[in-house]
Amino acid sequence: MKKLLYTILLGLLISNSISAQDWIVPGAQKGKLANFEFSETNIESGSSIFLTNCRTCHGIPGEGNPMPLVPPPGDPADTKFQGNSDGELYYKIREGRGQMASFKKVMTISQVWDVISYLRSFNSDYIQRVAAPATDNRWTDLNIGLTLLSSEHQIRAEVSGMEDGNRTPVTGAEIRLMVKRKFGNLQLGEVIMTDLEGIALFSAPLDLPGDEEGNLSLIVQLNDEEKFGLVLSEAVLAAGMPFTPVSLTAERAMWNINKKAPIWLILTYCLGLLTAWGFIFYVMLQLKSIYKLGKEEENH
Ligand code: HEC
């Protein structure tokens, strides 16, 4: 009986630690490779992305100072971390797990590869393998036009490219819309496929604060970078909510300068001052009349 209990306990322990450590990446994803050679520029870009998005948990690579989370984030320079294939790193960064958030909507595909190139720069044994060149490149000079259809509250993206010397619509291409924020890009809605005219319509984010005119800095990008390469365009459109920042010292408030204090505060203060001085004055008057009375007594 005791033996059986121990066996069950041991089994539980082992299965627990396995599920906490093993992060299984689907077979088809493991062999994924970047379709370009990592350069110094990629590593530099990856370094700045890592510093803003990953350092808080993973620490500085090679310093062994990741945040003590369970399961541990791991130091990117460690052998366990570097034991991941490029495809496994790509998958884990894109999907996330547990306390590590997914970076699918925050980083573009090339930004993920930039981070991987940075992570690999801490592994002297690493030799990069590059994916075979993409097959579908019948278009040249791919271009995305962005316009705002204000009455329909829609943002229209039109994708075209040069094919056999003619500008033609690119149909059935996945496209995504992002808005530039302080801490990276925020994807708006889902990825949409272009129609037969090469057009994709996104609904305008009317609840997203822009500047005083509701202007937002938008980026559209073709999702399938392997097929099309990096195709993106940027535009500033009045697709958001007009938003005017109000200064904290514009109105009368407790924390403002004396002149801009709330009226009730000024009144209370003046009234208090008046009462205090009034009382002192009253006492002086009383003293004077006592003195007078004394004088009259003396005269009698
Ligand atoms: C909020 C904390 C946090 C942030 C931010 C974070 N991670 Fe993680 N990361 C973790 C944790 C925790 C794990 C372990 C997850 C698990 O095993 O379930 C992990 C695991 C990983 C792994 C798998 C490591 C291995 O040994 O297999 C990779 C790769 C990774 N993170 C890359 C990144 C990159 C790149 C970034 C920034 C773009 C990032 N992480 C940002 C917490 C974080």
C-alpha cells in the first residue's frame, strides 16, 4: 500500500516537473529558418528590442540575472536556451507561454528575427542556416496605399505591384494594420486578406486617442514576409479620437499656486483669519472697559 502511494507521488512529481520545463514546439515549426543572413544591423535592432521588451524578465544575456519566476525565464546566453533551434526560438517568442506574453501582435516578423540574431550573438558555436529563397516573386515594386474613408469610418489599404510591366492588384494577400505607440506597435483588429481589387478594409479605431485632430500614425504591412519580403507603408490619418491633453495646473485646484486655489479654500482661510483677529479685538475692547471701570471706582 505504502509503495503504491510513493509510486503515485513520484509519478506526480515527475509529470509536474516535465510539464513545467518542456515547452514542446510543433514539429513543422522547429525547422523554420530566417530567409536572410543575420547582419550587424539586425543584431543592433534586436538588441534595442530586447532591452525594451525582454530584459526585465530575462536579464542581461551572459550575466545570469533573469527574474526569479517559475518556470524560470532563463539566461539567453545559457546552453539550455541556445539549445533551441531558430524555429523553436521563433515559435516561443511569437506564441509565449504562461508569464511570458505572446509577442505576435507587438513585433513584426522581421523584428522577431532581429531579436533572434541578437540572442545568437551570445553563442560562439552558432552557425546560421538560411531558408531557401521564396518562390513567389512575380511582383516587383510592391506598394500599399492607405486612405481614410471618413464617412464609413474605415481605413482602406490597396496593395499593388508591377507584373509584366503593368501595375496590378495583389489579391489574397494577408495584410495587417498597426498603430505606432510609445512602446512599440499595436495591431488593430485581425489580419485581413485583400480582395480581387487588392483592397482590404479595416474599421477605424474611433475609441483610440490620437492628437487634437484624432490623427494616428498608422503602419500597414503584408503579413507573409517570406513570400513578399518586407512590404510596409506608413501614413498619418485622422482615424482616431480627437484628444487634447489638459494641463494639471490649468484649473483652480488644491495643488495649484495660491492665486489658483479653489474659491472655498480662499473663503475658509479669510473667514478663519477674520474670526481670529475679531476675537483679539473683542478681548482688547473688554480690557479697555475694565480699565475704565477701575478708573471710575478710584474717582469715587
Ligand atoms: C514577463 C516576463 C517575460 C518577458 C517580458 C519575456 N519573457 Fe521570455 N520567458 C519568460 C518565462 C517565465 C519563460 C519560461 C516559460 C515556460 O517555460 O513556460 C520564458 C521563456 C522564453 C524562451 C524559451 C527559453 C527556453 O529555454 O526554451 C524564449 C526563447 C524567450 N522566453 C524569449 C523572450 C524574448 C525574445 C522576449 C522579448 C521579446 C521575452 N522572452 C520576454 C518570461 C518573459
